[in-house]
Amino acid sequence: MSNPMVRAFFLGRALASTVGEQVERTVTDALSSLGQFDAEQRETLRQFADEVIARADHDEAEALQNRPTSPGATAAGSAQPDLQATIDTLRAEIAQVRASLQQYRAASN
């Protein structure tokens, strides 16, 4: 029973099945790679945010430690620092954070 039509049918069915499996494997691998990349980027961003927070906490603690206290100050926070200097320092720090964020975004693209 070597009918060429039957043979062609089974060859076509086997080809379609094999191609379907190959496409499924390729799509699964691509989605897996995409998910892994996304997870790695999220972890990198989380580590970056943790580093920024740690530096901010360290700088804040250092600034509070080195802050001169006035002789008449009895309660914490009652000494009035130079408001304009504080604002200028905060603006400079914000500019540094923005520059770092832009560099990070450019590097991740």
C-alpha cells in the first residue's frame, strides 16, 4: 500500500507537526529570555535605588553629625541652619540624582 497520496498526506502532517513544535520551542525560549531580561533589569533598578537610599541615609547622618549647634539650643532641631544654603545644597543634590538617572537610562537603552 504505497499510495503516493497517502504518503504525501502523512509527510505533510509530520512536517506541520514538526514545524509547530519548533515554533512553539522558539517562542517559549524567546519569552523566557525576555522574562529573564526583565527580571534582571528590575533587580538592577532595585539595587540602584537601594544604593541611592543608602547613600542618602549616610549623607544625612553625616550632615546631622557635623551640624554645628548653637550654644543656646536645648532641643534637637531648634538651631536654625542657613535656609538658603540648605536649599542650594538640596538643589545640587537633586541635579546630581537627575544626571545619574539620565546616565542610567541611557546605559540601559
